[in-house]
Amino acid sequence: MSALRRIRWFHTVGFYAVLLLVITAVSYAVRSPAARSAPLAQSPSGPAAAATAAPSSATPPSVARMSTTMSSPRPKAVSRRRFGVLDYNAAGIVLPDRKTTPGAVNPRVTQADINSTICVSGWTSTVRPDSSYTTALKVAQLDAGYNFRGDTATSDYEEDHLISLELGGSSTSIKNLWPEPYTSAEGARVKDRIENKLRELVCARAISLRTAQHAIATDWWLAYQRYIAAAPTAARPTHTYTPPPPPTRTYTPPPPPVQLSCTTTSSGTCIRGGEFCPQASYGQTGYDASGDAYVCTGDATHPHWET
């Protein structure tokens, strides 16, 4: 190649190189600053890059709080259960709330089987609930307002079965258990007497089991006035009864039953059903003047003699 041709080739190559540089410089100048920095933002590295990327990926505080609230809701406050309020009848006698404690019966006890259940001495001890259950229920009821004039002292109440166990009442249903006060004019001590009387009448077939249950559940004080003030006599058959002729053989009557000595109170008299017994005798068996057996049971704070 001649020297002239070499000079021309270098001039041509130089011209295109300068032209390429000019085009590149102009293109870079017209781009926006954000566009020029885009390649760096796409591949950050190091502490500075991490600090720069954090704001774009972080969740705003308000959104973060909303997400936490939706995923972990705060539990709602549970209102304390209202059991009802103690009621008064026309005579001013304290009665249970009718809606809260309407009374409930034991389905195992029917008119047909009273001779093998409630009329058997000591049968109630086989169905009586544990005192821990009745005490816990009493505390809950008193704290919830089911009390006598704001008194919440558990020792002032007997957790009573509205339909008593000796009349086939349910032993554990809250519909049949209520805090009966000792301090009212005619309270737990008097109700025990009508319970014993109604059982006596049912077992003598003077009244039906259903009649006794309805009477004690509706208004035990009215039942007391009716059955203790004027107890009904056993129903007599309406048809004429002709007794059979006496047997011709000689009949030897059985020996009289052994009369057990009665259990006496601190005053020296025989115990009676419904009376209170000493706490030292709790769980023991005693006998009244007729030889009938009673168990010192019920509320451990105020136990009483009960069949």
C-alpha cells in the first residue's frame, strides 16, 4: 500500500471513530438523570444498596397495624352470666327466680318405682352431688346477683334443690339448684319440713309424686300451708270391699320390729327430719323417736337430718 493510501485509510477510520463518539455523547446527554442511574438501581450491592432498597419493600405502619388486627383479633369480653334474682311471694317468702330455677326432675324416679327409690331410707345419698359442685355453683350464682339483698356470703345460704332429691328432683341440673337464704323470715330450715312431709304423703299413697313435685316447684310456702297445716288423708276406695274370711289355721304374728334408740339433740330430745345436726355428725346416721333413720347431710356448713 502506498503512503497516500495509508493516509487516506487512517483519515477515514478516524472520521468514523470521531462520529461514533459524538453520537454516543449526544445520546447520553439527552437521557433523564433517573434513566442514567437506572442501571445502578437494578443491581444494588453493599450497605448503601440495602438502605436504598428498604423503603421500596417496607410496609407502611398503618397497613402493618391493620394486618396485625385482622390476623389476630382481640378476644371479646365475656359478660358475666346472670342467673336471675330471688323472688317473693304474696306472703313475703323468698322464692327462686321462676325462669332461672323452674325445677327439674330425675327421670329415673317415677310413680311406679317409688318403693325402690325415694321411699327407701337412705336412697338420696346415692344420688346426692358432690359438695364441690354445689359450692362452686352457689358462688357463681351469688356473684352474678342471684342473692338475698346483696348478701354474697356463702355460709348464709343452702344450695337447695327446689324439687328435693327425696321427691325425685334432679341432683345436678342448674334449673333445680338455687341459693336459698337462711336469714330470710321463712327460709331453708322451714322448707326442709315440707319436703319431708310431701315425701311421707307420696310414700303413703296419699298424693301422687307428680302432685308433690308440682307443689314444691310452684310455691313451696303455699305447699307448706296446705299439707302441714291440714295434711290430706290417704284416699279410700269408693267401691264396697268385702274382706275374705279369716284363715282357719292358727296365725302366729311376727315379732315386733326392734326399736332403735333415738339419736338425741343437745337439748336431750330425739332428732326430727329437717332439723340441723352438728357438723361433727356430718355423714353419720341417726334415728328419730319412731326409729326412722336419717343421715346428717346437705350443706357441710349447715348440715341437717334428712332421709
